[in-house]
Amino acid sequence: VGTIICVIAGATIGNRIGKELDEGDRGCFGHALEIAEPGQRITWANTASGLSYEMTPGAGSTRNGAQCREYTLVTIAGSQRSSQKGLACQSQPGVWQNAPAATTASAPTTTQRR
């Protein structure tokens, strides 16, 4: 599995991860969700913050009509590594929002108009 080095900015994500990442990091995160194959590791370094990231997009799915991707994001600060998993959904082209975890009890149902 190859590694892509992210140098593109543009997409945004929301919630907790969006607050931890700066604009360039959010761009790399969103770009990786859009183009990387499931399991393909994307890496980038933020020279301003001194942090490095390893992001691995997972399987894609559709949730409430939006394209979504699972992901694992590893933040590296010196010798410390912090990992978190999540699901991000594309709310519009180039815009990704962190999605709350779905549970069986609260999973959305599909309805059709008649």
C-alpha cells in the first residue's frame, strides 16, 4: 500500500477534529477522504505546529444521502502518538463534517414519498 504526501489545502471538516487541525491540515484531511483508497495511508507534517499526521481512510458508505468515509487519524508530537477513529461525511463538494457514531437504536430509516 502506497503513501501519498499531502500538500493540498481546501476541504474542511467539523467538530472535535476540525478544532485541532489548522486550515492546511483540514485541507489534507478532506483531500485524503476524497481521493485515497481504503487503507491507503496519507501523511503530512505541519511545520507551524510541529505536529505530523498519519490518516488512513476506510470504507465508504452513504448516510442520510451523503457520501461518508471511516478514518483513523494518528497525531504525532515528538515521540508521542495519539490515535482516533471516526466517520466523516461530505456535506457539499470539498466540505466534510465529522459524523456522530450511529447506533442500532438511533439508525436513520429511509422513507419514500408517495
